[in-house]
Amino acid sequence: VQLQASGGGLVQPGGSLRLSCAASGFTFSSYWMYWVRQAPGKEREGVSCISSSGDGDSTYYTESMKGRFTISRDNAKNTVYLQMNSLKPEDTAVYYCAANVYCSVVAGSVDYYGMKYWGKGTLVTVSS
């Protein structure tokens, strides 16, 4: 199993980035896909998740990212995306993609515990 995130980099506050995560080695369409981030010196934080093909067309976001981030997927390309707009310095983090058989939201945050598969991250730095 491989999950390879890409698209990170340096962006100014207020700017945008689009992250991609290419998956292989498992039935991509059958899994909920996640983005999880970890800021320097902080714990990991769930960002968003998107449903598998069999679970309708659902997306969930941690409250602080609603309206700025958009998750999407292309099952034909085995790829999940994260469009990030209006970026803030506090969005600086390593962003990871992950896969699981369900998604839950606890107290307004996407719950990332118990992921089936994790990928390597991509660094996003928001700074002027």
C-alpha cells in the first residue's frame, strides 16, 4: 500500500495550494479518504474526510477549516485532493493523507484515530 502526498510548498498568507495524494495497493474507491495535518510541536489534527463510493457523496471538515478547504477525489485516478484557500500562518504543517473504512466527527473535529493506511506527508508553509 502506498499513499503519496504532493503539492506542498511555501505560500503567502491569503494564498492557495492544492494538495494531491496518489494511492495504490488497495481498493481506493472502497475507502473513506482523509487529510490529517501536524503543525510543528503540536499533535496531529484531522482536517477532512470524503466518503467511499458506497457511502454516498459526503464530506466532513474540522470546524476551523470549513469554508476554506475543499476535499475531493477522483476514483479513476486513485487520487484524493485538498484545495486550500485563504491560507493562514497557523495552517503551516505537514499534511498527510490516510484511508479508513468510515469517518467520524467528534466535537467538531474529524477523528483520525485508527486509520487503516497512512501516507507520507507534504509540508505546507504559510509565511510572508
